[in-house]
Amino acid sequence: MDLQERIARRRSSRQGGRIIVDRDQLSPVVHRPEPVGRGPVLEQLLDALEPVFDDELPPPVAVVGPPGSGTSAIVTALFDALNDQFSGSARSIGTTTRAGAAGPITWFGTVDGRRIESPFSFYRAVLSLISSEPVPESGIGTEELRTRLCNRLDRPDRRVIVAIDHHDEPETLDIGHARDLLTPVDAHVAIVPVGQREPHGWDGATVTVPAYRDHELVDVITDRASTGLAAGALDHGAVRELAAWADGNAHDALAALFGAAVLAREADADRIEHSHLETARADVPENGVHVGRALALPETRQQVLVTLTELDATDRPIREIATAIAARSSLTAGTVKRFLYELADRGVIERVPLSTPDRGSGRQPSTVNPLFPTIAFQALTAASVPSASGIDRA
């Protein structure tokens, strides 16, 4: 964002009395076009991808870093920039390294491993990266999609660099499986695993993204606040305190900032107060998971989580929580209970033993707690529960 744009945004933020000027600029699941403070890492990744500038596939490279270090943001921003630079197309459909349609074509794109549920969805995601036409969501089979992918890459000068994001999270797309699915076109495809760890048995290069230092995280928060909040809504002392609390994790810092902004708006405040930040920080679980994990779930699971976050589930056993959620939805208690156990196994919520024996069984019951920031989740989810309390944090 250039200086003129910053000034114009501050002028507009004075109008209308809104504390949140641009919610996307605050959202912990939205990436900035140029990640703040990540220049050296971007250079390392460009070095690893250098062969693409000579119309060749790069050798295997993984991008790894601790939670909240910005691995996804770095790869997304770089791939978008490569597409724009090579093709001059904001849609990033494909990139030509020479003038004319007959030249070599290289595509860059990211597949979100959280949203891949089958070979069909994987092929569809990859095809969507390299096709200028919409790829059907239904009505055709997996074999047809694979054939379309093979046809699309059926030239020696066509290549695609595919980043598989979140490959190491529970029940996401495994790199080995992705490679197997791409075997028919492996001469045209390079896979870039992105996550907290290298894939098992990884023998390629690795670009390591360090956790943010406090002053870098101050810059990240300041950048988001200056574009997403009204002028003067957050003082610099609060920014420094938030950065120190987040301890290098940009997701936690942004989730807390976003949550505090939502709370301030709900209170009809004209600035974010210490109480808003304190409540929002407490809402971000220590050693929790990215809110994107919850937002990537099917809508029915999100509906269950919406209601769970609105219930007072403290010291209530799972069967009681399931009954309460079912009473406010179209699901049965048995289905809700199964979903809760499933979500606990996936690490989105956690089971916590209760000290009181389950009445009637004598067994020690357990309750469940969210492992994601609930204020951000409620504001960002598209799922709704008609009979819920009606809280609107959109």
C-alpha cells in the first residue's frame, strides 16, 4: 500500500463513526499481498524456484515454520506475484514466459489441504489453478477430471508448481498421496509442501520460516490496524503489548486484534480499550489451532461449533452439551455427540475430564472446549443456527 492510499484510507475512516473500516484487513485468515517483514524468506524461496525463469521445473522444496510464522501467506503472496509478473493477469490463470500463446506456460497455485476430501476434490482444485474455465463440482467422475488434467498438460512446455498447504495437519492431504494422484503428469508438476514440518522422508530442499520477532510482529499488527481500523482506534502501546503477548505468532496476534475490534464495535465504542483486548486475548487458546481449521469444516460441523461457542458448556458432560446443541438445530443428539467426538479427534476441540462421575453410569465424563478463537470464528463463519441466540458478529 503506497503513501497516498494510506492517507486516503485514514480520511475515509473519519467518516461514519465506524471502528472497523475494512474487516478483511483485520481477518487472521486473509493474507496480505506482500507479507510484512518476510523479505529474506521470500528471497530464499525465489532462489529455490529459480529454474522456472529458465522454463524448467524447480527441484523439490518444502516451506516450513512454527504456527503463526506466515508460511501460507508467504507462499500465497509469492505465487500470486509470479503469476502476475509472468502473465500480467490479475486472475493468475496461467503465465507465459515468452510473448505469444505458443510459448512455454507455467502456472503457480496453492491447494488448501484442509479442503481436500477426495481424489475428485484434489483434481478439481489443481484443474482450477490451470484452467480459464470453471471446473464442474459434480456431474462428472474422478477419471474424467484426471483425463482433463492430463490433456491440459499434454505438452512438453507446460508446467504447474502446486503448493500443498497444511499438508501436516490431521486428516489433510498427505504429500505422498498427492504425488500418487499426480503420477500421470509428474513430468510437468512440482509440489511444494507447506506446513509446520517437512513431509516424512523428505529428501528435497527446505526453506525455514522463523517465528516473528517482537518488533516484526509490531509492524504486522500496525499494518493491519492502519488499514482495517478507524484512525486512532488502537494506540501504539497496546500494539506493543499485543505483540509481546503473542510471542511470535501472527495468527494469535491477529485473532486477538480482530476479536477486540469486534467487541469494541458491539459495545459501540470509538476505540479498542484494554478490556476489549484482554477479553479477546483470553479467547485465543494457548497452544490452540488456527481459526482457519474450524472454518474449513463442512457447514454442519461449523453449525455445531457455532452453537457450542454460544453455550455455557463449563462443567457439562458431552452428552448434555450434545442434547443442548441438538435442541437448537435440526440434528439429533446422537449425531451431535458423534460430531463432537470427531472434532476432538481432529484437534479442533479438546476433551477435558470432569471430576464428577456420570450420573447413572458411574463413569468419569468429559466436557469439550474449543481450541480455536471463538470470537473470530463466530464473526467469520458462514454457518448459521436459526434457533441459536442470534448473536451477529459478521
